[in-house]
Amino acid sequence: MEYILIDKTTKEPLYLQIKNAVKTAIINGTLNHMDKLPTERELCEVFDMSVIVAKNAYDELVKEGLVSRIKGKGTFVTTRKTYKVPIHHFYNLEYFSKAAKYELKKRVVLFSMIKYDPTIYHLLHLEVDELCYVAKLVIYLKNEPLLLQTLYLPEKHYKHLNIEKLEQITALEMLQRESVVRPDHIKNVFKAHNLTSAEAQLLKVDDFAPAHYVRSFVYDDQNEPLVLLVSLYPSETAKWEVDLHA
Amino acid sequence: MLKDKIQMIKLDRRSSLSLSSQLYNELKSLILDRHFTYREKVCDKAQCAKALGITEIEVSKAFDQLHNENFLIKEDDTYYVNQYDFSSDFFSRIVKVYDAIKAMNLEPSMEEIQRKILRVDHALSQKSKFKVGSKLLYVRRLYKGNGQPLILLDLYYDLELFSNLDQHMNDDTPIYQTLFDHYQTVIKKSHRIVDVVNLPKDIAKIFHVRNQTAGFKVTAETYNQYEQLVEYTEGYSADNYVYEFEINVKEIIQDYKIMNQNI
């Protein structure tokens, strides 16, 4: 509880001092998802205050959705660290890992080959007799799911694809290293999305939770689509930041 | 739906795929390729069936599936396209809401829902950076395209900087124009956070969508030429709203290089 500092010489109400200290600790990463907070009784003992004050502070935190009381166990941090990422970096997952000072971990949950899917084939300009890989990846940061990605990778550009490769390098890097096509630009469409229960389970958030749905097409310089990626970032984990100038 | 769009639909009678599935795929592709404008009417079932030489039941099947997947909306048995996109300008420069709506080929209009003067409390101060106790003008405006709600804006202005703003603000002049005309304030910078939330009841109602539907929430702090905070806004839009953002692969490579140097 060293992240709480109570200064009784200021006018700021004690319950607010506790609340703000805990909130700051969550935001700056001192406290992580599912960390246990001191009990109200412990707060009273250390900071010499009444139980009501401690209770008020925790009530406020519960109201803001930052912590939850679990019966018989105590009060826990139930919010995730939210990464505010400049929009120009959103595709660059290294940015998240640098901000967290932690390595990203990728886990493939589905790897398969589709023979024909009218919408996907149309979007990627594929012929009926061509093949296309589909992979679903969950990407973790600090052992918490950060995003869920579905990749549609035409077999003609990804000759020797396997699960290990998918977990090691990005689809874009694979194109640059191993194929003859030259990726030139990426078009991204951002949508608001309610997660289905399956998606929510993989991302460890509540059913129907709000998420950023980002559909990204990688094109070559002739404007031919090469790859389609669909990424789901729960709003709990990521927000985009942008500075505009007039 | 115009004739030229029906002509773009190709059905293959020898295919093992049913005609309704084919129509579904073709229409979905047309929508995804943005051949329609937002709220464009899809021709009625009988017309469509006649033009394509298939039964109305098959047309219904295709339309209903697209309706289920939110690509179409249905009103009194008429179907409208439910996808639209905002110009990529959103992520690159400050644009007037009206211009953005015009860029979508829609006729812009605005309805002011609420206007009042308020004092900043602790909660508002935390999110807006306005000082606790300062006096603000709060305005809630709904911007529409072809009469349909698109963007809801909650706007907050510091009345210490803009005394009597309430009297100068009118529906016909863009707010930034008013700020310039009466207070010589020039908008210089806007810092935005783009988030996704499940829309609360009152806002979902304004957009005619189900309670808790996901929508964008964009908060913005806007500064003038003296780097004073002149405006704080919270903007909402519903789940049929999309933003586009394009990046160059060269920029990505550059970005990786810079990051790796820093590490």
C-alpha cells in the first residue's frame, strides 16, 4: 500500500486522497489487473482514519469501474491498463510493448485453409480455384489479451506458412521477406463493435463489451489487395490518440 | 437502387450456390465496395426480382440475411443501406462537421438539443481540464445527414474567455467562426482520443439504435493561438459509422527503424 500517500495537512478530503492514489497506481501500472487492494480495516490502521472514509474511497472506485469487491476475498483491481496509442502507430504493436516495457506474446488459436468464401475472395480479388489461409491470433501483453486478430493470407503470397512463423513475425514482414509482391500502403477502416461471447472469452472481457474493429487491407503499388487483417481491440485495452492542427 | 447497380449483379444459374445466396454475396460486395451511399434505398423486392429474373422469395431471403447482419436496415418493408464512411480527414486535420457530412454526399443539418450555463464540478474538471468552479457554456448538438442522426456533440466553452458567447452563438454560423468574429480566437490545435463505448440509453435513443450498441466516443481538447483551452467536446456516433485511415508501408518501416534506434 506504499502507493498511497495521505496528507492530513491539506484540505483535500481523505477519501479522495485514497481514491486518487489508487487510481494513479492503476493508471501508471503500479497496480495491475486482479491485484488485491488493502482491506478497509488495514487502511484504517495505517492511516488512522474511520472505516467510513475507507469505505467511501472504495465505493467511489467501484462506481468508476476500476475495482470490484469479491465476497469473502477482498477488493481487486478489475480494470486493465489502457494504452493510449497515437493513431499513426496503431498498426505497430511494438509500440504497445514498448509502452508497457514488456514483450508481446502471440498465440495462434486457429490455422486453416479456405477453399472459397465469396466475400473474402471478392475483397482480395482471388479466383475461385485459389487458396487462402485463415488464422486467428490472440496477442498478449503482460499475460493479458490485448487484441484478437483474424488474418486472411492468400496462399500464393504465403508459400511456406506455418503456426511458428505466425507467432514469430507479422504478416507484413513475411510478405516483405518471402514473397515477390511489394506491399505499398495499408487502408484501415475503424468501426465500433460489440464483442460476441466467443470473442469476449478469448479477450477475457465481458460479453458484448465495446471494441475497436479495424479492417486493414494491405495493397501493392498497383492498388491490388494482398492481405486482409481484422483486428479487435477491446476499448478497455486501447484508445487512439491524435493531434490535429488547423 | 439504380439500374446500373442491378446490372452489376451477376447471377450464375449453373452454380451449385442458390440464387438467393448469390444475390446476398453480390449485394454485400457492392456495399463493401461502397457503391451505395448511406441510407440509399435498395429497390423494392418485386422490381429486383423482375430485373434479375428470380422469385421475390429469393430476393427476400437475401435482403433479410443482409438485414440480420446489419448491412441493411428495414423500415416499413423498404430496405436501406446501413453503411457509410467518414472521410479520412478525421485523422488528419480539423474539419467542420458540416463539411464532413457534405463530403459523404449527404445534406447536413443540425438540431440543438440543449444549451445551459454550468459550473465545473470535480468529475467534469478531471476529464476536461477546466478548473473546478469555472463557468462554462454547455451545448448539445445533433448533426444529421439527409435528416438522419450522424454525430452528437457535447460542447463546453470557458465563459471567462468568451463572455456572452450564449448570445453570439447561432445555428447558422459555425462555432469557430463565431469565436473568431467576436473574440479573435483562432483554433490551432485539437487533441483527440478515439474510444469505443456501449452507448448509454439516452444517446442510443437519439441514434435510434438498441441500448448498449457500440459506438464511437471521441473526446477533444481544442486550443487557440495562445495555447489556451477554448473548447472541450465529447462526440458520439453509432455503430454504422466508420473512419478510414491510410498509411504508407514506407512510413511503417521508417517507424520501426526509429523505434529500434531508441531501444
